[in-house]
Amino acid sequence: MNRIVGIAIAVVLVLGAITAAFSLFTVDETESAVVLQFGEPRASVTEPGLNVKRPFVQNVKYFDARVLDFDDEARTYVTSDKKNLIIDSYAKWRIDDPLRFYVSVTNQMTAQSRLGDLIRSQLREEIGRRDLQQTVSGERRQVMENLTKVVSEQAEKLGIEVLDIRIKRTDLPEENEQAVYDRMATEREREAREYRAEGAEQAEEVMAKADREREEILAEARREAEEVMGRADAEATEVYNSAYTKSPEFFALYRSLQSYEKAFDDGELMLLSPESEFFRYFQQSEATETE
């Protein structure tokens, strides 16, 4: 009898252990879970720890709760000015609502596909509203911010939180690269011509101003020089007059000597009579020697 009781107790313990094993499940800190009952979602678990479910009736579907990457392949988009651009984008996302995620997309592979559709659709719209220059440089950050905001709102219905969307690379198709390069080169040449023309115009203005200032300085210098020379001539005249009044004979001799020097330095042939007034001081000298 005791043996039968022992066996019964052992059976009950085993069944209890099996029941407990099928009733308990653990959620890791890197995971979230959805409790399914006959394949239908009943609840979601987002906190790590030990949880309870109905044995044999319910099972658990686990999902990655970490931040996930979506790296889309490069695709061609058309700008508002009908230029083709090859754009390579990527996104950071995570499962925010496991229950809604399971109902909407079931698994991570399907979620990646739906997310890619949302990103490409919105990116096509953003690029189509801008021309080539705005897309490549001017409004690239604005494109990424708008893309993240709109796609995040749309992905929320799928139980997905989009953290960030970035454009990694923007290239032109090979057939358009040379045309764009030629257009940019032409534009740079036009700007260079404008800058050179402006520089030449400014140089002419500077040179004209410098010439005017030079002429003004020279005119002022000539005026001052003439004033100095006029004052010097006046002073010299006064000195000559003073000397003449003090010794007229010496002054006449001095003027004659200047005339002699000038006449003889010219090297020209002159025919004059020895009794000419021009040689009167020579005559006086000879008369003095004779005496």
C-alpha cells in the first residue's frame, strides 16, 4: 500500500514538474515576446524576467529587442529637374510593440521588406520635390530629417520605432556625370570671367585714382617750387641791387666775367673788334700793365 502511495506521489511530482516546465518561460533583456494561444496572439512581454503561461495551450514567440539595421541597396531616384540620382540609404529601427508587430508583419524579414517600401516611397517623394543641387548639397540634411519623421509615423502602425534614416551616398549615373561636370565647369568659368572683369574694373579705378593723386601731388610740388624759386629770385635781385648800389664798378666787372664765361664755353667762333665794349676790362688790364 505504501509502495502504491509512493508511486502516486512520484507521478504527481513528475506531472507537476512537467506542467511547471510548460507553464514558465523566461524573457532575456535583449528580447521581447508574444504569447500565442492556438496561434492567436494574446499578450506581449517587454520586461526581462520569469513569466507564466498556460501549459499546452499557449506558446511564446520571441523577437529581438535591440536596435536593428536596415541597409537598402542603391536605387535610382529622379529630381524635380529630371536628373537621375543613385542614392544608398540605411535606417536604425527596433520593435517597439511586439504584439502589434506580430499582427502586422509576423517576423523580422517581412518587417525589413515593409520598412524598405516605406523608406523608398518617402525618399522618392522627397527627392522629387527638389532639384539636383538642393538634393546633393543644399537640403540633404532636411531630406533626412523629413524622411525619418514621416517614415517613423507610418512605421508606428507596424509596431516599429524608426530611430534614424541616413543617406550614405549620392551618385550620378555614369551617363550623366560628364554632362554635369561640363555644366559645372562652364558655370565656374563664367564666374571666373565675372571676377576677372570686376577685378580689371577695380584696377582701372585704382590706377585712375592713383594718377589723379600723382598729378595733384606734382602740381602742388611745382607750385611750391615756383613759389620757392620766386622768393629766391626776389632775394637774389635784392642782393644784386644792394651789391650794385654799394659797388657799381665791381658789379659791372662781375657781370662781364659771367658773359666771358658763357661766351667762351659755347665753343662758337666770334669776330669782334679789340676795341669793342665787350673787351673793355681787357683793355684796362693792358693799359695798367703798360704803365
